[in-house]
Amino acid sequence: MLDLSRFNDLKKYLVLPLLLAFVTVVLLVFGSSRFTVNSESKISPIDEGWSVFRGVEVRRDINLGDYYIGESKRGETIITENEISVEKQGTTLMFLSKLNTVDVYLDDELIYTYGREYLKTGSFVPKKYNIVTLDTKPGVHKLIIVYTFTENNSIRRFMPVFYGQKSDLIKTFYSHHRISIFIGAFLVMYSCIIFALWVYLLITRKNDIEILVGAIFANLLGVYIFARNDIFCFIGNREMFFSMVEYTSFYLIPLGFSMLIYSIHSHNIQNKIRVIAVVNIIFPIVIWILHISNIVHVNHFLNAVGVLDIVEMFIILPSLIKNLVVYRREHADSDISVGMDAEIYLFIGFIIMMVMSLIEIGTKPSVKVNESEYISHTGLFTSINFLELGMLFFIMCHFIYYFMNSVNHISANRIKGQLEGLAYTDALTGLMNRAALSEFYSALRGNYGIVSIDLDRLKYVNDNMGHMAGDRMLKTFANILKKSFKSAGIIARTGGDEFLVVFQSANELLCKKCIDEMNREMAEFNSVNDEFTLSASAGFAFNHEVKSGRYQDVFYLADQRMYKMKEAHHG
């Protein structure tokens, strides 16, 4: 007989495989030949027949892509020469230049130049897709391209040179980068949707910093993918701006990643993330100071930042594993099981991104931005990149994590509402009791704060005025707590004169404001009531203040602070 209970247990783990399968199908569709340039388009790389003049060295009849530049010095010039057959008007050359100036001659006449203005000032030369239309008659013409290096050891090989009609060249470029365009657009649109959700929650006073950080990080990844694959460089004429966007986004990825992890699990890895965040803030600042001062240009730190990102992943990994183990243990020990295991999806996304990053580094000699590749008419995933796939899968897993976590919170709130009407309500005050508080703790996730409150002189009222007066005192104080702590997740009576308030996503300012409101309400009551006088002592603490992050330790700290205030009152 089919075991339906086991099938229901497995259903919650099918979300990620199904989503990954969907994305794989989408990538296959975008990678199919239907999205490539029509084979009738006459786009050709000029590979063979080049002559290269480098100082006294002369190499003839070689493939330009096979020529290894090796070590190069700033100011060094290499001249490349070939013959090109122009069949009709409008034939255009297209090639990428990076960290070097370019001069193009046709039949010994200078027809195009780029980068000389940067070379004169000794500043950084941004990359550029050079599109040069040959305004000449059909026939065979001599083509000369002169490269002048502006950085030491800037490039190892020449970028391929293509020729054809301009419209065909543009179509070919977009065809070649179709996968990266899809991934980048997906991340940018996702970030916009998540940002809109954060604005909505902010307006409704349910601010969640994790959503904002996730939106910023997704947008950062999308912008980096567009810049890395020269999409911005190709469609715009602000070469310097787009180059700086590329390097800046790449250098900020470690910071964005660490802040995202911190916003999710600050109570477990707070100290580690603080150190990592400081490093990730200082490093880009130092890089830009060196770049602006023209001491060391921004392109020289790519390897260092790539290695730093991988090292930080390995530092964070043990803490994520520990958090996953703790989460599952608490989930299993809870009297009720709320929702699905959202943490496992975040962990899987982290592992996928780390593995993909290692594969990308392992398949290349070094971490580089815009490593040149030949543009091809056919073939599947012509411009696929493991790092980009890792970014995409991590953001998808983060979305699944957040969605399931939200569902868990909704389920927890629904359960809390059901319990409030049953055996989890304090019969005298109408507040939650200790049992309800325990259930609330089992579903508590993220940042939270606990306020411990003790009602003064309850025993005196009971002994001298009777328990009826004591009950009226408790009911009155409970109503004041309900008014003063409206934004709290739960308000509970845990003993005779002991009360507890738990805030989700709280801060010190909010806790102080609510306590002040409580004191104001009591003072107002005392001014018109002669039967008894209300006063209370309160202390609060947050989960990030204790190393373990356990609510028992947070409560103990809040209780200690409450007793210090009580001693001050009695003193």
C-alpha cells in the first residue's frame, strides 16, 4: 500500500529540484539555435594571415589568436597587419580593446583611433568595443591595427577581430551573450520586485531588512553580469563609467554577500560577519584611493578580490552548518512542527555558489573580468559562465528560503491565534500564559528582543486589601500592557506578578518607547485611583547580545536587568 505520509514528507524537498529543472529548460531554450544569428549573415573572424611587428621581432602569416603576448610594458607598441577583402559598402570591423589604445589604418591612412587622450594623462584606459566602418571601395585593402599598452602585463592575447555588416555584427554579439543577458535581466527584475515588496512592508510598518539587502545584492549581481559581458560597454558610449561600474560591482560582491548572510543569521555569526564586513568595506576604499591617486589602477586587484571571496565563503560555511543543525534540532524538539525546512535551501544555494565559483576559477588561469572568447554563430551556451550560474542559483535558493520562511511565520501566527482562544490564555488577565509563550518561542526566528516586567507591591495588596483587589490590580496592569506594547509579538503572564513581552525585529529605541508608555499609563491611572498604586520594574535584552542566541539566555539577561531596576525602586 502506498505510504502517503512519506510522500507528503518528500514533497517539501521537491521545490528546489523543480525550480532548477525549470531554469535549466529555460537556459536550453535560450541556448538553442533558434536564438542564434541566421547562418546567411556573413560574419567572419580575421584569423589567418597576420603579420606582427613588436620591436625587432617580426612574425608573419600567423593566427592572431594564437600569438602569445606574454609580458608587456606600459608604453610598448605592437603593430598587426593583414589584408582584408571588402565586398560591398558598409563593411565594418568589430573588436574589443582593453587597457590599451588602438589606431586603425586602412591603406596607410588613419581611419580610427581610441584611447590616446587617456594615454597622454597616464590615466586608466577603459575597455571599448571598437566598431569601425570601412568607408572604401570594394576590393583588397591593407589593414593595420596598432596597439599601445597602458598597463604592465595588461593582456596576454589579442582580442579577435571580426568583419561584416554592422547590423549582423550587432546581432551576433547579442546572440553570443544571450544566456548572460537572460541571467542578468532575471536578477535585475527580481531585485526590483523584491525592493517593491520591501517598500510595501515598510509602509505597512513591517520592515524586514533582509528583503532590502537581498534586493540590493541581486541587483549588484545583475549589474556585474551585464558589465562583465560587455553589454553596457557595447550599447553605450560612456566607456569609463561602465568600466568603473564593472570593477566596482565586482569588488562589492563580497560585501553584499556577507551583509546578506548577516541579515539572515546575525545571532549566530555576528562577530565573524562584522570582521568580514569591515574588511570588505576597507578593501574597496583602499583600491579606489590607489586608483584615483594614479598609484595602482583598479584592474590589478581582480585576483585578490576573487581569492578573498572564496576564503570568506569557507570562513562562513562552518557557521551555516552549525546554524542548520541547531535549526533542525529545535524544529524536531518543538511540540509542534511549523512549516518546512527553509534553512536547507539557503545552505544548498550557498554550496552551489561556492562550488560554481571554484569551478570557474579552476577552469581559468586566474580570476579575470572580460576574458576574451571567440564569438560563434552556432553552439550551445556559447558564453555560459559557472560563476554566473552560481549567482543565479544562489538568488533562487534565497528566494525559496525567504518564501518558505514567510509561510512558516504565517503558519506560526495562525497557530498562535488558535492557541490564544484555547488553553494558552491566562484566565484572569486575558494575556498569554507560559505554555503559549513556549509555543511562540518554538517558531521564533531571526532577530528578537525580550522585555521582562515585574509588577510591584502585588503581595502587599493581596495581604492587606484582599485577593479581589489583587485581581483587579492584575487586570488593570494587563490592560496597560496591551496598550503600551501594541507592536509586540506576544504579551504573557508567566507568574503571579511576572510578565514577559517578546518583540520581533525590535531595537532598543522601540523597547524604551513602549516602557515609557507603560509608565505614563500607570501614572495616569494612579492620578485618578485611590484603591492601589501601580508601579513596575522592567528590563530588556536582544538575542544578538548573547553568544548562544538561545531565548533562555536572552530571557535571563533581561531578567537580570529588570531586577537591577527593581532594586533601584526599592532602594
